[in-house]
Amino acid sequence: MYQPAYFRVEDRAALIEAAQRIQLACIVTGAGSEMHATHAPCLVRLDGDDPCLEFHVARANPHWQLDLSGPSLAIFQGEQSYIHPGWYPTKAKAGKAVPTWTYVSVHMHGTLEIIDKADELRRHLDELTAFNEAGRAEPWQVSDAPADYLDKMSRAIVGLRMRVARIEGAWKLNQHKSEEDHFGVLAGLNESGPAAMAVAASMAQARAIKERN
């Protein structure tokens, strides 16, 4: 991952938390001269101090049949937004501003393995569901579905786990800009709808991480 110093995030806990929040990852594994990619929601768990990813794919998806002994990459693409130059107060003073794009991205590197035990796959499905149903007035549980239907659906998927060896992140969120321009962009984003407001929240978090480190 290209990580200019301004945008590199080395706070491991913050990167794991971001991956847990984003959830959907593009998992890429080399297959000879080609790359195979699967988009899947991931359960980001901690195995001691080390994160591991769990996800599942359709049994018809050939990803799980690849040679999984080599490296794989999980890409979590978070909040992102176009930045209008007029949001920078310094533009009005000197005119030196151009459009840019802000984004949050977390990469996790490791090797994949098949979750081949039925009880482990069921635990994965229970935890993934509970994570996404938390806070609902009437949370759905896997056990709410008929047992024979669950058995049929479970046989149609394959669980996969990544043992994460390395995490890296780039949060291009205007950390290199002056405080004046930072707050100008925050104001612009907060007036541009829910998606842009999420980017504004990430910008504030990135600035806090930078100041903390």
C-alpha cells in the first residue's frame, strides 16, 4: 500500500476497529498468473493480541479451492468523498487549491485456511449475525430459522479464516492541511449529506490519532 507519511496510520487498535466497522472486504488471493477476488463481510476477531478474519463464500465460488498456502490480502475500503476546493479558506486568499479525494483504507495480509468443522462454521455465522443485529429492537438469530433449512443453507457455503500477519492503513483525510483548512473542509462535508458527514467524523478521528501519536 502506498502510504505517504502524512496519511500512514500505525495505531493497530484504530486499524482493527476501522476494519470491524467497515466489515465488507475485498479478499484477494493469487492464482497462478491471475488474481482471484471475493467481496465478503468479515468478522474481525482477536486471537489473543492478533486479529484474524472470518468470512464465508458460496460453495460454488472457486476461491476456497485455490492454493491457499500463499499470501492473501483483505482490503477494507471505508469512508470516501470528493473534496471541493472552495471548502479551503486559504483558496480565497491565494487561489492555491485543487480538488482531491479523501478515503479510509485498511489492508490486512495473511494466509487463508478453510473452516472445516461444522460447529466452527455455525459459531462464525452466529457471531457475524449477532454483530450486525446488535441494537435492533427484535434482533434476528440464526436459530430463528428452521433447522433443516439452516442445514441446507450451511452446506451451500464454505467458511474461510485469515490469520493476519500484517496490518497497514492509509487514511487520506487532509492531515497535512492547516487547522483553518481542516475545519473548512469539515464544515463543507457536514453540509453535504450523510456519506460526507461520515468522512468528516473520520477526519476528526484521524486528527485526534495524529495528535495522540
